Amino acid sequence: MKTNIKKLFTALLALQLGWFAACTSDFEEINSNPNSPETVPSSLLLPTILRTTANQHAGQAWGIGNVVMQYTAKIQFTNEDRYNWGPFGDPYGSFFNAQRDIANIIKISEPLGQNNYVGIAKVVRAVQYAFMTDAYGELPYSESIQAKDGINYPVFDSQEAIYEGILKDLREANELLGTSTEAVRGDILFGGNILNWKKFANSLRIRVLMRISLRKNPSTELQQILANPTQFPIFTGNGDHAVLQHLPDVPNQHNLYTTRSGSFDEYRLSKNMELTLKGLNDARLFAYAQPTNASAAGIVGNPADYSGVPNGLSDEEALQYSPSGDPTKGGSNFISRVGFLWTCAACTPRANPIGYQSILMNYSELQFLLAEARERDYITSGSAEEYYLNGINASFDYYEARYRVVNLPQIADRLNIGNEYFSQPSVSYTGTQAEKLAKIGTQKWIALYFSGLENWYDWRRTGIPNIVPGPAAFEPNVPRRFMYPSSVQALNEDNYRAALARQGEDRISTRVWWDVAR
């Protein structure tokens, strides 16, 4: 009896195992969710990484870059303006998350021979790492985003090594782009124009080389780029530069165009920018700011209708600030808002969702870089004065065109400048080399309005223009970097500590590798 029961049990077990094997032979196929694929084409990954890159440039420009470089100042909640900075979670978090998708584009596209996608991914990787390392200093680089390979605690690479990697990516991108025939889809930056990506790669290379020029002489590589425009094309006009055109609706609506005013309306014209533009008789005053409410000038006024607020005031002082000194004429109605291109939907009915573009790098910046390089004899190509004048004209032309897009010809017409602007002693390309470099730096600073953190990075290298901390500043000097996110300190402490031992304290006053004291 026991034997029969045992045989019966064995038979039933065999039947069950056979049934289970039959049911699970295509288990992976049956349990794959077609609406949630494990691998996606590069064309679907690309828009997200480009949008993330642009949003960080726009958000950091609004919250930090414009304030620390005194284009704008806050009239309440003035912590950013007073350098009361704690650890910064972004761009660190956003960009390292995006780096996974960038690596996936390369992994997917390389075996398929899709060199255009690979080249674009390398350019964007370079953009993001340059932005991050200039903000923080040393970063996980050679061992980053390799958790699947068992590297959960990546080492921090030196900034010098990161810059070598950035330049390598840009050189390789230039070589790869255009060597395959696939049409690039999902390119919300250049619309699949591969030549523009090559121009961006080489123009960005010039920025990178100039960034580290106090550490490494950039002459050889700069000359190589400029000597062969066919092999190494660069931006040749405003139509080339890397700016993301936003659309009226999500997901490509820009993050400043919102029905929420609040914090957006706290950012107003800085007194430093106001005085600089008025001192130069510079019509970009009408582009970068609005007339005060108290002036009743409307869309555009005379220079006297624009007033800024000093940077670095306490909350109470900033909120009550009076440009005239009359305490009865203080407060927000007497301070200019930022220009109409950047205004929020709740701030004015003239807000337009397509006016603003997120600037990754523009033609004007490139021309000022070349003007400086020529003035410092890093290059022998071209004329420093010509590059300088090109940069100024490109900036005016860009904003004139943007204001025509949003149908504000009253402002656009003011930006059509004549020779009288360039004939001013404070603008004309004359003087000693130091005076010429100061003019290049000043005009570049004006032109870099709303350009991510590039204005801050460039100021740390050049010291131009003169930026003085406000009276209520928490720190005696302008910050030199971001503090690492708290999550890095908590989750990768040993490597974080090792980075600080090389770089210096995790303070906003610590200089990064290329930021050489002069």
C-alpha cells in the first residue's frame, strides 16, 4: 500500500513538473510588459537628456547665476543674494541621472554603427560634466554610473582628469558626427542638423580650453581648430548657436513661464546692472528689464524709468528699498522687473511662452572667447577687435530678434544700434592690453545674461567685472563653488573625504583646480 502511494505521488509530481516547465518555457515573453520596455531606442532617450540639460541651465541661471553675478537682485527671501548657501542637490542629482541615459544611447547606438547618436551623446556628456565640475570641483567620473558592475562607491576624479575626459569626448564627437547616415530623431536642440552639432562640439572645446588656460596653455589646440574650419567647424552666426527653443505646452514649455508668480517676482533688476548699462548708454537695458510700475511707462520707457536694487541686502532692507532715497517711494513698484522675455505668466499679460530660449552656448560668447584668445596671443587667426565687435553686435541682434518674435517691436527697435555706441571711449577697442581685456570681459558679462552659470564660471577665471558682496552678505567674498549634496556626504563618505583632502574644505569659498588666484 505504501509502495503504491509512493508511486502515485511520484507520478503526480512528474506531471506537475512537466506542466510547470510547459507553462514557463515562454515565461519571459508572457510576462514582458509591452508598455514598459526594458530597452528603448536612442531617439526616445535623447529628448529627455536635452530637456534636462536645458532646464538646469535655465533654473540655475534664474536662481543663482543671475544673482551672484548681479544681473538681478532679490527683493525678499534674499539668502541666495547674501551667499547663505548650503549643499546643492542640483545640477549633481539631475545630471548624474541623465548620465545613465547618455551611457545607454552610446551602448545602444555603437553596435548599430549610429555614429551621429554616439557623437551627440558625447557632446551632451561633455556639457553636463563641464557644468557640474565647474560648480563643484572634483566628481565621480571614471567610476560613475557603474552600479550594475558593482561599483557602488565611485572615487572622485581630479578636475584636471575630468577636463581631459571632456576634451576627449569633444574631439571624438567631432570625428564621429557625420560619418553615419542615420537620421537623428528626438533632437529638440538642433532638429537633427549634424553640422550644428559639430559646430557646438568645437565651439564648446574653445570654451573649455579657455577655462583651463591659467593651468594649461591652449594655443596649440585653439590654433588647430581655427586653422581648419572644414574639419573643425565652429559657430558662424546667431543661427548656429546652442539654444533650446521652448514651446507653449509641456513638456517643452520653459519652467519660468508659469501662472505662479511668488518667487519669480522676487527677482528684480540689479543696481549693478542698471548702472553699468546706463553708463554705457546700452539699449539692452530695455531688453533685460521692464520700466517700474511707478513710472507708468508701459512696455518701454526712458532710462530714468528703470531702477534696480542693490544686491545682498537683508530681507527688510530689500523689500523696502527706495531708489530715490525717499522712504515713501520704496518697495516693488519702484524696482524694475526682469525683461518681458523671462517674465512669468502671472506677472504680466505680455508674458509669452516662446520668447525665452535656454542658452547652452551662443555665438556672442564664442566671439568674446576668441577676442580674449587673440588679445592674449593664444591664437594668431583673426583680429581681436573684430571678434569683440562681432560679440557685441551678435548680442544686440539676438535680443532684437527675440523681441520681434514676441511682437514687442517697441523694444526691438531700440536694440538696432548705430556707430555712436561703439565710438564711446568705454566701448571702443582702444587702450592698454589690460583695458582691452576689461572691455572684452565687461561686454561678455553683459551678453551672458541668463546663460546658466557660465557668467559665474567666467568671472571666477577673469575677475571681470568687479562684483562686490552686499552689506548683509554671510561671506566676505563672492562664492567660488557649490557645496556637495548632503546625499554624497552620507552615501559615499570615504571618497568624499578623499576629494576634500585634495581639493580643500567643502565650503563655497574653496577654489577649484582651474580657479587660480591672481
